Amino acid sequence: MTTVGFVGLGNMGGPMAANLLGKGFTVKAFDLVSDLVAAVEGAEAADSAASAATEVDVFISMLPAGQHVRSLYIGSNDQPGVLDAMSPDTLIIDCSTIDPASSRAVAAAAAERGIQMLDAPVSGGTAGAQNGTLTFIVGGAAEALETARPVLEAMGANIFHAGDAGAGQIAKICNNMLLSVLMAGTAEALALGVDNGLDPAVLSDIMKVSSGGNWALNVYNPYPGVMDGVPASRGYEGGFLVDLMRKDLGLALQTAQATDSSVPMGALAHNLYQVLRQNHNAGRLDFSSIQWLYKPDLK
Ligand code: NAD
């Protein structure tokens, strides 16, 4: 039986660990907030991250940002990281969305100790984590991915190998940057149509099957009342938070700077989401609330 160490049992990690338990894996779990460990029924509570990382076949982390991942694995302020406690036979899977540089730095530090690591950020949000339908976008060695596959399949429906260490993070960042641009552009076009007397539902139907068709129009319309069951039709509650989109756009800008790449659309989207958060207090709302920037009267 495969034993999995799991650190970071927040909105995503908690349900992911629960799905592993549901598929028969043994889970040794640790979070700084002990109540979150207790909430995962059937998980063995570890008393530290290092203890969750020892005597396990696979070790998964699901943490907020690059600094948390670096300090978990490599350590900080004279605190050793878990790499020093781990067996070379343990495979690391970091599912956090973080900057590719941190991901590569941790993978290199692991490799120095003979430990294999995959970066495997996810797409699919908290609903995907709960339903076990996440998409894993994986960077690292192909044979390590084959070892990880049964564990990832217990938590997700789609698994992609993007390339070497850090490639999973880059693919995820590129996708979310494009998503933000598509969402902002869709909200802008709908607002222009409505300002000029069009029904947003009629305009959406036209654009969906025309050359402006895109994912936001097809399944995630940002204009209230056009589509049932999407955040726009429930006051932008639930869904993918503006704060998380801002974080991912910040990672896109950082990544672009490192390679001297031009991302003017991504930079504009980052600024738009910043204004949305500041002027409309929308950080904890769904990212389709960007519609408010174009139609503040909808609030
Ligand atoms: P979260 O803040 O709910 O959970 C993070 C958990 O990590 C917290 O419970 C925190 O206590 C714990 N933690 C932090 N440092 C720790 C440490 N050193 N040791 C042990 N535990 C520690 O965040 P989340 O929403 O679960 O997101 C996790 C990651 O997944 C982020 O990188 C996020 O960008 C990414 N992500 C989130 C979503 C989403 O919809 N929430 C979707 C896709 C990807």
C-alpha cells in the first residue's frame, strides 16, 4: 500500500487528501493549523512537516506561494527543510502554484540529495479538488510522473506532462494569463454591446458561434443573468477568486521578466484586476466580477 505524506490541508489540500484516503491510500498529514488536519477523517496526524515527510512513498505539498515551498523543503532562518529528513526513495509532488524559479530551485536541491521531485500545479478549483476531477500540469522526469500517476489519478481526471522541472508551473501561468485576458475582453465586449442597446444574452449567442467565441462566453459568462449556475448569476460568489487570479498574473509578470518576454496584455490584465480589487473590494469574489469595471451600475 502506498503511504502519502501531505502538507498543506487548506481549501485545496484538505479535499485532495480526503480523496486519497477514499481511494485506499494511507495519508500522514500536517498543517500549521491543526484543526485542518483533524477535519480530514482517517488521516494520520503528523506532529511536524518533517514527520509527515518520513517513512512515506510519496510526499505532497499544497502551499500558498513560493516562499512557503522553499522554506518547507530547503529551510529558512536556521530551520532545516524537510529534504534533510527525507529518504531518496520518496517522490515529491508539489501541487502549489508558485514561481517557476522556486520550483526549479527546490527540484535542484532535492536532486542533490538523490530525491526526485515533480511540480504539479492544478486547475479545476475547489470543486475539482472535492470531486477528484482536477487537472494536473506536471513538470519533471517522465519516469517520476509514471510513479506518481496512480496518486494523481486518485485526485484528478486529467494529467499532462508539460516538460522538465518548472514546466508545469509555466504552463499553468500561461493558461491563467490567457484566461484573464479572455475574461476581461469578453466583459468589455458585452459592456459595449449593452451600452449600445443590445441584450447581453443575444450578443453572447452571436459571439459564441462567431470569431470572438471563447471559453468565458461558452461556460463562464461574466454578465449577470445570461447563464445559469455561474458566479455572475449569484453575485460573483464562489468560483476562482480575484486574489488568486492576481497572484497568478503576478507570477506571469515575474516569469516574463526573467526571460525578457513581452506580456503587455498580461500586464494590463494584472492592473485591471488590481483596480477591481481595490475599487470594488472584490478580492474574495470570482474573477468574472471584472464585469463591474465596465458596468459599475451592475453592483
Ligand atoms: P489555502 O491558503 O487554503 O491553504 C494553504 C494551507 O497551507 C493552509 O492551510 C496553511 O495553514 C498551510 N501552510 C502554509 N505554510 C505551511 C507550512 N510551512 N507547513 C504546513 N502547512 C502550511 O490555499 P489553497 O486555496 O488550498 O491553495 C493552495 C495552492 O493551490 C495555492 O498555491 C493556490 O494558488 C493553488 N490553487 C488554488 C486554487 C483554488 O481555487 N483555491 C485553484 C488552483 C490552484
